[in-house]
Amino acid sequence: MAYADVREYTHLTDEEVEALGEELDAIRAEIEESRGQADRDYILRIIAIQRRLAAAGRITLFASFFPPAWLLGTVMLGSAKILENIEIGHNTMHGQWDWMNDPEIHSSNWEWDTTQPAEQWKHSHNYIHHQFTNVIGHDNDVGYGILRMSRDQKWHPVYLGQPIYNALLAMFFEWGVALHDLDLEAIRKGEKDPKVLRRQLKQIRQKVGKQVLKDYLVYPALTGPFFLRTLAANVTANLMRNVWSYLVIFCGHFPDGAVHFTEEELEDETRAEWYLRQMLGSANFEGSKLTHLMAGQLGYQIEHHLFPDLPSNRYAEISVKVKELCRRYEIPYTTGPLRKQYFQVFRTIMKLSLPDRFTSHDPAPTPPRMARRLRDDERPTRRSELGKWSGAAAMM
């Protein structure tokens, strides 16, 4: 069920919540003051590794007539795409490296190697998702418009196909993300501004055209007689990136323990309460340093939601302090092995595809209040740490 009050859920007093917020502010200030050459070297090194992996993968595919070369080239290319999307693109567009004042690694300039325009992603992700994390009716990432991930989302017979939708979403995740900022529910209800919709569709069409041309025509054509083999490698590399991105994101938001909220929680929400909602609405997963690197450090999803614009390479360090805060304030800190977290996600997807009477042992859903999602001009002012969004897509 969704909760209306984080204070009530955690049984903390007003004073304790505000004290927690002050301690989290202190962690933020400490990391901001200590950012320096080591952090700069980290992101530049990762970018260099990613570009070398991509180049090596594409060069290796010139020998794709030899199966081991095809496999090696495909794995290197897929790994490069994963690094570019999650560790570099996602985190750069959050503004994590803006403090460097490097125009090439800046949230206002970065355009990532996927089908969704960066401008639209910064709106749907930085502004909508991170500000309204797990608030039913506000956070469009709860189910991505096609999956029922909470009993507070009204069941409909269409959700019987949820196992199929889930598999398709994993395989074609970049395409689902490309359409995400359109807000399909608003379009269906006739609430979408036609001018904004046309502008967004034009942006998507242009971005998709570039991606398709690059991955499925130009690069395969460069390998001459091995066009089809290289095309298959590029398709496989994109599938690798899509499925892994889906896995990382779903394991950070939908395992058992990640709490949903009603819109009442947003009423007069303080900064400390926003912190607390991020902690309760997110989940971590455990893994090796390589796993965390390939996941964009989003195995530390709780820390990322608390401090989305702090350098990703500092999340492991921050997690030690956040765990200690959770222990002292007796707040749940949801984490577990990656396979366990996804098992819980998958179980939820299967279970919620069925009518509520088949899951009657769960807490009853909270009666919804919202008649529609709010427009941006009706939403609260965005928080400064959520990354820059110019609003160009909405205004043009």
C-alpha cells in the first residue's frame, strides 16, 4: 500500500526527521568540499576506457567472419554502450560533473548514445522521477506507463499481459524510455498540449533517425561484406545494454521494501522529509566493484536518490555513512544480492498482473485522490540538486 506520511511510517518525531535532514546535509557538504582531482581523474579515465572499448569492438567486428571475433567484438561494444549510458551519460546529465566546468562533460551539453533526447530525459527523470519518487500519480516511473507495480494502481484486464509487457520492456528498454516523457496517459486522456507533443515527437524522430543510421546502416556498411554480421552485433550490443539497464533500474526501485506514497506526502513536504522519502522509496543491490561500475554505481540507489548530483564514484563512501544513520534512526535500509532483488521485482510483476482478490493477503490499496497528473506549472518548484532542465522541449 502507499503511505501518506513518512513521519508516521517511520515513527520519527518532527525533531528527529529534521535532525536526520541536517546530518544528510552535512554529508552533502563534506563531499562537495572534498571534490577534486581524484574525482576528475576518475570520470576522465572511465570515458577513455569506454571510448577505447567501443573502438576496439568495432575494429574487431571487421573480422566477424571468425565467430570468436564476432563474440568478442559484440561483448566489447555492448559493454561500451552500457558504460556510456549508465555510468557516463546518466550521471553526467544529473550534473555530477558540472563542478569541473568542462563543457564536454556538462549536463547542459551531453547527448547520450540512446534513442531518447537528453532534453526529454532530464525532464522525465531528473525533474519528475527524482522529485516525486514513488508518489503514485506523480512519478511516471512507477510501471513506466505499462506495468502495474503497486496495488494502489487500479487493476484492469490489460494487466493480464504484464509478463509479456515486462519481457518486451526489458529487451526494448531504450525505445520505452524514448517515449517516456510523452506521458502516454495524458495523451490518452486528451490532456497533452498538441504543440508540446509535436515538438517532442520531432525531437524523438530526429534522435531515433541518428541512432538507427549509425548502428544499423553506417557502421555495418563500413565492414563491407560482413554487413549482416556487424548489423547482428550492433543489435545484440543494444539488447545487452537494454536488458542490463532495465535490470539495474528495476532492482533499484521495485524490490520488497521500496515504499510507495500518496500525493498527501507532498503537501508541505520539507527538505528533510524529501530526504526520508528517497531513502524509503529506493533500494540498493550488492555486487563487486565491476558490477557497481557497470551499473553506473546505481547499486547505491538510495545514495543516488539522496544526492543525485554528487559524483557517482563517491556513493560507496557515502553509503557507509547513510547505513549508520539508518541504524541510529531505525530506518529501513533496503539492500540485497542482485539476483534476490530482481526475484522480488519479478514476483511483484507477476502477482500484480492479477486482480486484487488473488492478492487479498496484501494490505488494501489506498483510495486514490488524484483525478489526473499535474502539469509542470502546477507542480512544486524543483529542488536544485536534481540537475538542470532548460524546459526547451515544453516551451517550443
